[in-house]
Amino acid sequence: MKTVANFLKAEEAHLFKLRLAAAGIHCFLLDETVTQLNPWRAAAGGGVRVQVDEEDVATAVQLLSECYSPLLYASAPETTDE
């Protein structure tokens, strides 16, 4: 799985997850609970990371750029391999 975006709020990550699901892309939200329990540390910890399968990265990044302002997320397709 590859990280395609980081959101500071879990709600924003869930909205993007729904957008991905509508496009038929399975994703996983990483660090959601940590961000919700410690919202003041969200930026330091990277926020909620949205991860998709490697074959879906290009489509997910395209959806992200079409649907969201870059001010709401930190695009990071090259950051995490898990």
C-alpha cells in the first residue's frame, strides 16, 4: 500500500475514502485513532494517512487533485510502503 495523502482531520480523510470507494478503489486510513485522540499532535504525526494499492495510486492522486484544494491535504505518494 502507498500513501497518497495526509489529512489533519479524520473527517476529511473519510470523505476522500468515500470518493475513492465510489471510484472502486479500496483504501486504508492509517493513524486515524491517534489523530482523533491527540488532535493537537496531528500535524507533527502526519495526520491521517490515506493508503491505496500500488496499481491505484495514479487514479487516487488524480481524484485527489480534482476534488480537493492542496491546502487541505499533503500529497505524499512516495512516502510510505507498507
